[in-house]
Amino acid sequence: MKDKNLLDDIETKSLEELNALANRIIDNLDKKSNEDFIKDYQELIKLNNFIEKKLLKEKKLISKETKDKIDEITSNGKKIKKTFKKS
């Protein structure tokens, strides 16, 4: 994979793949000339920002799913209590 194409398919990568990509860029920074170092460092910053946004989306999704499950459980509990009181 060419360095210039590292972030082309970033949207389709998993968090694990993105982490591995970031680690590979970091490992290769020492081997670069100043110009290439700056380019790779900028790519690393873009990658970091993307990972951060993806993590925030995952966090929001998990929070929403958890809230929905809690609401479902509490609403089922209320239905059960009403059924017992009527009997």
C-alpha cells in the first residue's frame, strides 16, 4: 500500500485496522526525511481525528442502545406491577 493511499478507504476500516494503521505510520516516522515526515505526521493527525470521531459515534450509539434497553425494562416492570395490582 502506498503512503499516499493510506487514508483513501478510511471510512470502511474498523477501529482495530485504524489503530494498526496509526501504529504503522508512527513506526515509519523515524525513517522519513523532513518533508516526508511532515506529510506522514499530517496524515497521522487526520487519522487520529477520524478515529476520535468514530469513537464518539460508537459511544453515542452504545449510550442510546443502553438507554433504550433500560427504558424497555422499566416500562415492562410497570406493566407487570399493574397486572399484579388488578388481580
